[in-house]
Amino acid sequence: MGIAVRQSDRGHSNYVKFVETQTYIYISKSVTTMLGFRHTPTEANDERTRHDLSRTEQRKLKTYNQVQKEDKVNGVNVKKIVALFIASFIGWAGIADAASAPQQVDRKQMVQHPFDYVPETKRTVPTWAKCPDLWNRLRDAGWLEKDVVKADQIVWRESRCIATAHNKNDPNTVQGVKGSLGLFQINLFWIQRTTYYPRGYLQTVLDRELMPTDLFDVDVTIASAQALIAYDRGLGRCGWSAWIGC
């Protein structure tokens, strides 16, 4: 308690001295102003003090601005260094990935975009198929699965799955060749030149020139049979009327 009182008395004494000093300065300035004196020693000292303080503050402000500028420059440099480091790291990572790409392709399946995904279709050929080698060729040509099954029966009956089969007993002759040819035993009537089809029906539909022996080619005879099925279905039939297969 005694210590607290002594500290309070000391603070009060300092306050009294401060008030006296300020009162003296105020009275001195007032008297100097009334008498018309300027640049009294006291006032000169005050101005010098203010000037020194001003210069000190300016130095502090200048130093502060320099520090801020240096910090800003250093910050930019640090950011550039970090960005350069990151870019270099990404570049080296890309090179490493490219170098190991073949091994990764072997080990990992590439992920497809959902819209690029094409579901795998089973391309199995049943054990009861008469002409198993023909099934996937028909599928590749865009045939419906039900037509593939039907074609297996028709081709077995017509040619025993022999691509060069030739029945010379059938009517119609073109370029000295008579009868029906190929896997589907397509009659030469369909490549004859007629009033309605001066080039021949199959030549017109397939937009190509045909000779009788072209029907021995598997791709040509598949395309020709497909055209005949489409023609028959265009008439409202089952598609197999040319082979009496409806």
C-alpha cells in the first residue's frame, strides 16, 4: 500500500512539473508575440527541434518506403523463382512420363470418355453353324444377327459354303456365262442389262461394273445378297424371296 502511494505521489509531481513547463512556454510565446519579438532563443530552439524531428521522421519514412520497396521486389523475385521451379518440375515430370509411356500402356488400360465408349459385342459363332467362317464377315458388312443366322442356312443349302460354286443349269446368260454363281448362288438375271436397268440392277445399286465371275468374290457376293434382301423388303416381303426362303 505504501509503495502504491509513493508511486502516485511521484506521478502527481511529474504532472505538476509538466503543467508548469507548458504554462511557462505558453506565457513566453504570448509575451514575445505581444512585444513583437521574433526568433527568440526559445522559439528558435523549438523550431530547430521541430525541424530535427521532421528530418528524423522523413528519414524513418524514407527507410520504411525503401524497406517496403525492397520487400516487394524480393517478393516478386521469390514468386518468379517458385514459378520457374514448378515449371521445371512439371517439364521433367512430363519427360519422365513420356519415357515410361510404353511400359504404362502395357500395364494400364487407357480410360475412355463416356461418350467415346463402345460396348464390346460378343462375336462368338455357335457350334451348330454350317458356315462358321461366314458369320463375322456378314457382321462386318452390317448384317442383322437374325439375317446372319438365316444366311448360314441359305448358303449351306445353295453352295455348301463354297465361294466358287457354279450352277450352270439355272437360266440366264451374261457374257457367255450361264446360271447362278457364288456362295448365295445369285442368278445372272440380276446383272443383265434391261430396259429399266441399262447397266444391270446390281451394277446400278452397288454403283460398280460387274462381270459374272465377280460373284465368286466373297465381299462382292455378300454386298449383292444384301442388296437383294433390301429390295425384297422394300416390296414388303421377308427379304429372302429370291431364295424362296420366306
